[in-house]
Amino acid sequence: MPIKRLSNLLLILAGALALSALAVAQPADNRPAPAEPGRVEVAMLTYGSARITSVCFSDKFLELVRRQTSIRVHDEFAKADLATDSIFDYPLLIMTGEGAFELTDDEVTRLRSFLSRGGILLASAGCSNERWNESMRRTLERVLPASEPVELGMDHPMFTSLYQVSSLEGSRYKGAPQALRGIEINGRIAVVYSPSGLNDTQNAEAGCCCCGGSEIRNARYINANILVYALTR
């Protein structure tokens, strides 16, 4: 897949903006900085009354961003609990899983604050799970009641921020995956939601490769684009 070359200036700005975004997102409670100041980390969320999280989401896109840009990206996910203010240490949170869930009122408020401060949520249904999708749709209505997810066309800047992605590649057995949905806040995408799934389980840990869903097969490149978009918008 061809790479869209970012200018040197943009690459330099990306790193600076990433640090700036982290600083702005911090609540004013004098909490310590993340463990590795100057390095961008992406966090996998634990959430809901059942404390749901997922190990079946590939982190390979982090290496792509590190190799193709000058952004200092940690190659593995951090862990953040939506019930704590640790979420404000990260520019991008990943929320995934299977089955029904429900956020607490406190988690809804905290997630809304994270998004309004400039953070981005990547919500991805594990194995295209419909029960999870139903819960996610209800969750977004609670978090951002005045907004509604809209379909992101392939001409959206998110699909060209690092890699040129012209289509969503689906399983040969399941057909075309569903389009990504997005919610804007102040002219930027704050939520990216994939009902089909951007988990890239084919490149995840052992035991996560076969789910029978209609996952997006070129998710690794799309996820890399989402991270670069999060750091440069």
C-alpha cells in the first residue's frame, strides 16, 4: 500500500502537538505526568460494571506510525480504566469487546470530558459483535446526546493522514464491511466507531485470529491513520 509522505515540518509538528494535547487534556489536579514523558502512548480501555477490556486488538499499527514518521510512539498499548482520570494521559483511547455492556454515570461524564478536551475514542466491535454494537450506540447517545454518528466517506482526511486508504477491505466470505462512523466536536472527529471492527485480529496475539465476523482487513493502516489524525488535528 503506498505511503502518503508527510512533510518534514508536519512530522516535527506532530510530535510537538502530541505533547501539547497531552498537557491540555490533563485535569488541573497536579497528577504526575505519564511514565515516559515525550513519548506518545495509546491506551486500551477497561470499562463498564463488568470491567470489560480486550486483548484481541492488534498493536501493530503503533510500529507503523513509529517507522513512517518522526513521532515517538510506544509500541505496546498502555492500560487505562475509564473509572479513573488516567484516561486524560492519552490522545487516543481504544474501546472494544464483545457482548452487552453499560457504562456507569461517572464513566459517561469522564468520557465526555475526555472528548471535549481534544481526545479521540476509537470504538471497535470485537468480531463484529452485534450485542456490543447495540450497547455502543446507546453509550454514544448518553455521552454525546446532541450528536449523532455519521458515515465517514473514503474522501475524509482521516483516510489519507499517513497511508492512502481508498477502500475498506472485508473478508472474502463475509463481504464488504460496514462504513466507519464518526462524531465531530468543534470541527474535528472525536469518535471513530467501527461496527464491523478494526481489531486487526489476524495480527493480534495467539488465539485471537479467527472470530467469524466481518472485520476490516486493512485495519492496521486505518488505525495508523487515526493515530496520526489524532496527533495533528
